[in-house]
Amino acid sequence: MNAEAGVGWGFVGTGGIAREVAEALDLAPGGRLRAVASRDVERARRFVPEGREDVAAYGSVEEMLADPAVDAVYVATTHPQHHAPARAALLAGKAVLVEKPMTVSLAATRDLLDTARERGVFLMEAYWTRFLPGTVALLDLLGRGEVGQVHGLHADFGFPVPDSLARFHDPAIGGGSLFDLGPYPVGLALTLFGTPATVRVAGSLAPSGVDRQVALALGWDSGAAAALSTTMVASTPSRAWIEAAEGWIEVGSPLPAAPRFTVHRTGPDGTEHVSEHDHAVAHGHRFMLEHVHECLAAGLTSSPSVTPQFSLDLATVFETAVRELGITRAAELDGTG
């Protein structure tokens, strides 16, 4: 990595999320887009920002990984196609940021985590919400004990999805509400409480075999509990509330953006005190990218915030839901069978 130029990024995939992250990268100190790879090289060329002759377009991941200007790879393909390019990048010694969920199977996620550890190469799941100012402020407040011990969480994320939106309905591209929306409510629960001791699942399937909606009940040895849900057939508040010994906190909608939260404290006399905290930002992925740049500059091989254990826990919860509900998925595309 060139210390003056910063981290040179190569993107795998040219969809909407890749464009959002590319825009955020322009605002994140310490890194710059250097290459884009797509199975269709013309799509890769169209992705390159106008006037950016320093960004190369490739028709394969292998070609891009051979580019010495690429220090880190962001994998933004559909969920079942994360594993192969992420693993190839790790084996090539490139740092990897892979969209959430990291893969669509516990075995594939474990394989990537093991490969990164064995090779001593940085790997992180792109749970960008963890780095937003609203989330950081919320965790700081909880860490100071301003509402006492946290005992519970309720969180949901969902909306009606039309049949025409294939990425939600087709198992070949990781369809279903769980894989697409689940990382947000489940990710918040894991951030607050760590590895769950128990996972209970209820839900229903669409005709294609992907899930229509999923309800999860997570429990921890501490006694904490979380009720979480995702859906692609109903409108939901798409928010969360956190229950604590001395008050409760509402995290506003939309849950992924953590734009604002309201703290309800109960005083000694039983009086409720309410305070509003507004942290809405644009291009929120930039905070995640800055974190990756800082990790790489420090020589870290994993994030202290979105840890390998976080990714393992997320994959374990999802694997339980897949098994219990009989969700159809395209795990074979992860190369794990």
C-alpha cells in the first residue's frame, strides 16, 4: 500500500450498493477507487467515474487481483456470489470488505474467516450501520450506563416487495427478507449483547422457497432477550427499541441508517425525562470505509468493531433460520456445497 496515495480499492460488482459505496469512498480519507471488475467488462467500464483514467476496468476478478494498484477488494455481488471472489482476494493477499451477509451459509462464512486468519489478511463484513455517528453515540450512551443495564431489544425491518423485484424472490441471487434485511436487526442485537445462547425461529416461505417473513427470538446467558423480525410482505415501523433498567431508547426509522434515537429515562421519583439525539448523515458508508483505512494503517487483520465473531454469530443465526424454516438458498454458489 502506498502510504501517500492511501488504500487502492478494487470493486467486484457494479450494482446499486457498489455505486453507493463508491460515492462514499470519494468522501472517505485514506483511500481511492483504482479498479472495477465485472463478468461484463463493458459494465465495469460504465461504472468507472467520468474522467477517472486512473481507474481500470476488468472483465474478471483474476485480472483485477493481478493489478498492483489494488490493495483492498470490496465484494458487492449478490449474496450467493460473495464467497468465491472474497476467497480469491484473500489468497492474493488483498484486504477484503465483503457485503453483508458475508455469504449465505455458515460453512462458507467460516471458510472465509479461517482463510483470512491463516493468511494473516484483513477481512470484514460490511455492516456499515455500526460506524454511523448515531450508532456510535448510542453505544457510548449505553456504555456510560445512562439507562442502566440493558435487558432487551425489539427490532424490525420490512416492507412489501413487488414480485417484479427479482433479488428478493429468486433463491439463485440470495432472495428472501432474511438475507437482505436481516443483518440490520440481528446485527444490532449482536452488537448489544454478543453471541446468543439460544435462537428460536418462526416464519413463512414464498412459492420460490425463499422466506416471506422471519421472526427470531434470541436469548443470552446474561438473561437478555431480543425479538427481531424481517418481512417482504408487510409494512413495518423499521425501527428498534432498547429496554433497560432505568429507561428505554427508541431508535428511529429507517433502522439501517440509525438517523436518530430518543432516550426515555425514569427518574428516582418515577418522572420520565426525554431527550432527542439526531445524527442523520448522508453517504453513511464513508464512516465504515474510514474505519477500514484506519485498520489497515494500523496493520490489523480484523476489525475490533465488526469482529470475526460478529460475522460467525450472524451466519449462525441465519443458518438456524434456514434450517428451521426450510428456506431455499443457493449455497452451492458459495463453493461449499
